[in-house]
Amino acid sequence: MSNDKTLQGLAAVDFGVLDAESEKNLSGYFVDTGVLAKLASGQKHFVIGRKGSGKTALFRLASISTDGHGPTVRAVIPVSRHWNA
């Protein structure tokens, strides 16, 4: 495949948007590695990670997948952080 065709092929690929807040098709792009089932297990979990690691995506998908009878998903936002993130 020539360079021009490769570039044209890449230009046609939809990679979505950069942030989960703006993504309309998040569930279409998200690759679940089993973490959503763990979040829906009824146990309490904290999702902690660096900026861009997928915390908002997990939160949005877990919030969407609850039907009112399952676990409640809540955001806990610290007033200040004491770690170097």
C-alpha cells in the first residue's frame, strides 16, 4: 500500500473525540476488560487514576448501565488532593 493510500485510509478512521464528556458514541469505542462488571457487583469501589486514564469514561458507562435496580454510581470529588498526580 502506498503512503498516499495509507494516509487516506487513516484520515477516514473515526477515532472519536479526546474527552469522554464530549463523546457521543462512548460505548462504541470503549473496550471493557471486565471492570464494568466489577463496578456493578454491588461492592464499593474507588476509581483513581491520572488525567486521561479513563475515569470519566468508566463513570459514564457505569452510570448508563445501571437500571435503577442495580448499584448506585456516585462521583466523589476531593476538595484538595495530597498526592502528586
